[in-house]
Amino acid sequence: MRVLVVGAGAVGGYFGGRLAQAGRDVTFLVRARRAEELKERGLRIVSPYGDLTLDPAVVTTEQIAGPYDLILLGVKSYSLEGAMDSLAPAVGSGTMILPALNGMRHIDRLSMRFGKCVLGGVCLVAAEVGKDGTIRQLADFQKLIYGELDGPPTPRIEAVDATLRGAGFETAISDHILRDLWQKWVQLASLGAVNCLLRGSIGQIVAIPGGADLCLAILGECAEIAKASGFAQSEAFLKQHGAALTANGVATTSSMFRDLRKGLPVEADTIVGDLLRRGQELGLKTPLLEAAFVNLSIYQRERLIAAS
């Protein structure tokens, strides 16, 4: 199976790198500057599971000669529109697109443009790209979950699984991928809102009187929206994630908060804003989530003003 990985950042670079290391037929679709960087320095991964440097196959949009079998889409949500334009020449009638983005808005946008080519995907990895382009894995979890958006596994999902399985990270086929996507969304939105609104790691926040209660209140608002949307979260998940959000002495932060501290763009609209919007449309009051989104929106606006 010919695999095109869109983006060679924290997500695409990590999973695409592991696939290439395992001998899969992988090409990275990147911008011209990233292509030159990869040709000069290689794709470098620093990980608890072993460091890696490889000379990857890369293309830019203009160099795509025809369709690929599987497209692994690993970009930030604010880059989705440009990424769809870039990958379009690689899509044929039998192409599958496996997005590894956060939230749910990308599913709607991709499905509108590429129809049944789109699969559901959940990516579990904590990684970031350093100034030198090195991808650093920050924790020891690494997993891709995938499934059909509208039903049980199909032969094409099994073909995807055969390609991804055994490449140095965990994989799983899901027959309820929308539920999985919502669970990750609640997890990310609550952690991101907590970190960004209260401006600290989980350990720093719960060390302050009232901090743990605020963390659980934000989780409750996110879970309420999911339930009203038809995706009630399990008691086991809420208990587990609630414990993680109130753990003493931990340095847990979301990727959104890490980007914010670096002065980078953040996925405020898709992780927090879209969840808030859905809750408002359902008539729910979620003041803490709204405060987090206003906070992030101010950051985004000030960042754009400073750049102009």
C-alpha cells in the first residue's frame, strides 16, 4: 500500500517516520522549505522507544503524479483547508484518507470535499517539533485507532490495519470511531481549557485552593455537551480523566498550552470553540468553557496584531 503522509510535524512526522522505519512505502507531502530541511538533516525522532534518523521520500503538491492508496493527514486543524488543497491531486477513487486531527469539525470538512474516502481516526501521542526540526516524543503512549465513520469494519479498514500494524506503535480497529473521537475531544478540550484558562500545569493548578474543583467543573461542562450531542461519556472514563486532571505534583500540560507558551498559533476554534458552539446550539450554559475560549481568542487576536 502506497502511503502519503501529509505533514512531517509532531504527528505526521512521528507516525510516518515509524512506518518508514518499518519498511512501509511512505512519502511525505510537505512544503518546499520543510522538504529542503528533510533533505539536509533527515527526519529525526527522539523517543523512549528508540531514536531515529532517516532520509525520507518527500514530495510537494506540484510533484504528485497520481493517487495514493492511503493518506495519513497529520496537520494542525488551522492548516486543514490548505492541506486539503495540497493533497487533492493524490486522491483517486480508491484512496482512503485517515485524519489524525483533534475535534470533529475536520470530519465534516473532509467529508464534504472527499466523500466516502474519509475514515475516522484517533491519534494518541505526545510529541513536539524543536527549533531544529527534531520530533521529540514527550510520553510513552503512541497509538492510532481507525474505523469507518458509518458502521462496522470493512475490507478496506482491514487493509489499512495490515499496513499500520507492527510498525512500532499500537494500533486498533474501532467499530465506534465517532464515540472514540468524542472521548478524545472531551479529554483534550477539558485539559486544554484548564491549562490555558488557569495558565499552569495540572500540578500547579491543583496546588492552589479551589484549583481541583475548577478542573472538575470544566470537565463536567465538556462532558455535558458530549452527552447532549448523543455521545455520553462513560463513568469509567470520567473517573479516570478526572483523576488525571486533579493529580498532585504532575507537570501535565496540553499541546495547546505548550504552543501558547511558545507564542505559536493554537487550535482554539476546533478544540474549545467548536465544542462551545455545539453546546450553545443545544441551549447549554458552560461559563468556564466560554471563559477559556474568550481567553484563547484574545491571545490569538493579539498574536495576529503583533505579526501585522
